[in-house]
Amino acid sequence: MFRLPHSVLAAAFVLSLAAVPASAQTPIQVFDASALHPPAGARVAIVEFDDLQCPACAAANPTLMAAAAKYHIPWVRHDFLIPYHNWSKFAAINARWFDTKGKAIGDDYRNQVFAAQTSIYNPDTLTQFTQKFAQSHGLSLPFAIDPQGKFIADINADSDLARRTGIKSTPTIFIVTSGGKGAPFTQVVKPAEDLYSTIDRAIAETAQPTRQTTAKK
């Protein structure tokens, strides 16, 4: 009987973990929580690890976008590349380049990639999409997006951070807090069902106490 080598089986197992859809995710064991905190000055934030070619990430994206806008809280996005995706690395590099033109432009690119994901088949169609996006923002893409390799180094650092955290699939989403009474971070396993209630609880737990004033007699 033919048996696959252990190295092949191990690689397939790792790839399968990276492709678990959001609906099938279970809470992870966090090993390194260094990424799970709000940006300076914020009490509550969304922290997400995603891959721009991941269908589950695309499905969750409108909910995350709406929640960030409704609650006016930061949305911190980290790249966690799925190895067998054929264009997500290039999309992540493009997004980092657009970030240099303005964080809002970079985030808009990510959101539009997710919205158009089913029509992007390979790096060539991604390039066509990206050129149209750049033109719509009055930008011209350079011949080489990342000539020094800085963007891919930052993307790989994000993926390494995800693995140190204990993340194995995309999207992995947390609501993180600073200085509250509850847990400093909570994973949101089912965004469509649990995201808003988790944010509501985090905001309540981190609310500043109201100062009571005594009227002068």
C-alpha cells in the first residue's frame, strides 16, 4: 500500500489549518498576547489576522467594517498569509504600498479586494484590479511596488506574529481592551452573531466612571 511521506502529510495538515473557514473555527489558546491590545489612546479595538484571498475573511469583512464605523473604534489588521493562495501575497504588498499614500486608501483597497474577491483569479487579474483602483484614487503604480522587500518583510513579520500568538486560521478576530474590568482580549468566533455584543460588553467594561459633583449649599 502506498503511503505519503510524513513531511507531505505534515505540510497538508498545516495548510488545512490555515484554511479553516470562520464558521468552523474554535477559540484558540493564546501563547503570545503582545499583539492583543488597542493602539495608544484607545480603550477598545478590533484586532484581525486575515488573508486577502480568504473567502471567510471576505464574508466577515462587511461586518467588521460596519462595526468599526458604528463604534468609532480602531480596526488593526494583520496579514496572515495562507501558503497555497496564488495572489494574496501580492495583494498584501499592494495594500502596504497604498498605506504609504494614506491609511484610509490602504484600508479601502483591502475592503475593495474583499468585495471583488470572486472576480480575482490570479496575479494578472489582481494587477488589473489594482491598476483600476489606483487610477480611481489619482495614483500611478510604480514599476516595482516593493523593490527593497520592506513590505514583504513586514507581511512575513505579521505572519510570524500570528503563529507566535497561536493563530492557525483566518480570519481570527479579537476585541481587545485597555484598563477595563474584564478580560484584556476576547476572540470573536462568529462575527455575524457575536461581534456587536462583544464590543458592547468591552465598551461597558472600560467605561470611565462618572464623576459626581456635590451642589454648593
